[in-house]
Amino acid sequence: MRFVLFVNDRRQRTKLLVLLIMIFLLLASAAAFVKNKNNEQDTAEAFFPIKAILTDEKIYSVTATLTGDEKDEDIKMLLSVCEGLGANVTFFAESGWIEDNEELAKKIEKAGTLGLLINKNLSGKSRNYIMSYVADRNDEFFSQSGKYPKYVRVSGPSDGTVTQVLNAYGQYCISFEAVLTKGSTGTIKQGSIIDIGIIDGDTAYLLAGAVSEAIAASLTCIELDSFLYEIGSETDEYGKQHT
């Protein structure tokens, strides 16, 4: 302001003052815009579904999705193999499946982990819609299992908002890096999340072979609870979570 006082003409002083204020406001707006863009970029890094982790440890984790088309005996056989191999598998299911398969759900909880399957494409939906929808599914899951799900799998592509909402609710959005297939070798990689795929009469044998192969490569299957880093940890565009 001292500089303004050196201008004797009152009109000139006023014009100069207005000009300085306009420049200040423009600079402040530009700084706020850059800061906001940087914050958006930093935040977005953490909002991809997790497919793997960056780690030096020779570990991996296994998941499965229950659609309701599986036979009870195939799931039971799979659980028996998991127990025998010491492989803790995370099974994703809708609350309706848990309601219809109460005994199987209890067996899964003993041998592995039960997560929530949201079988709906939420990509492009508003944040408020997603928050409400996820909250309802969480409540339904709680009413059937007695606890809120820590791990969630969402069908369809993710635009980042779904994962943001899940992180805000204290939940992980879980995808996978590869699916077990018949005749495949070397599917299980260090730091990867592997999905069992379609569960049928051959799945238990397929998993047994893959896990045995992984053991020979000194790879250990561990539960997601010990496998993942903290919620909100940076996850890159390839779905790899960093510490």
C-alpha cells in the first residue's frame, strides 16, 4: 500500500489499487487451482481396486467369487483342500447368498474369510448414490453375518469413486491380477492376488496343483488381512498397492 501513497493523483491511486487487488485475486485463484489439481492427482493414486502389492516377500493371496451357481459339494471340497493346504481364501458373496447358504457361510468363516460382493456396475454413478448403495449393502451383509465386511469386490469397471467411498468406509476394494485356469503353470506370482474363477468339480484339484507349484517356488499363501497395506495406501493404475 505504501507504493500507492506515492501516487499523488487520487484517481490514479484508486485505479492502481484496483489493479493490484485484481492481480492478487488472480494469483490466489491460480494457486488454489494448482493446489486443488495436485490434491486430486495425489488422492486419485490411492483409488484403484487392488490387484497386487509391491513386496519383497514371497507371498500371495487367493480370492473366490460366489455367484449362486456353484454346487454345495464343490464348495465343500474346495474348503477341504484350502484347509489341507493351509490356504486362507477370501470368498466374496452377496448378502442374499449368505442368507440362502447359512451353513456354508459358517464353514467359509472357519476356513477362510467372507467378503462382500456388490454385483452391480456403479461406474458413472454419483458419489451420493454410491455412498447410499454401499451403505445398504453393508447393512444387509451385517444382518446376515453379524459383522461389516472389510473386503469388497465390485462388478464392472471402476471410475475411482467407488473405491474412494469404500476407503472412506474403512473397506478395501479388491480385484485380482490373474485367474487360475486348467493346464496353466506359473499363474501365481509374488505379491499377486489370484482368483479361483468358476467353482466346479475340478476347481479343488486345480487349486491344489497351483498351490503346490507355488510352494515349490517358495511362495506362501496368506490371508488378505496380513497381505494388504493400510487402507488408502497408494495404489497405482495397474492395481498394485504400495506401502
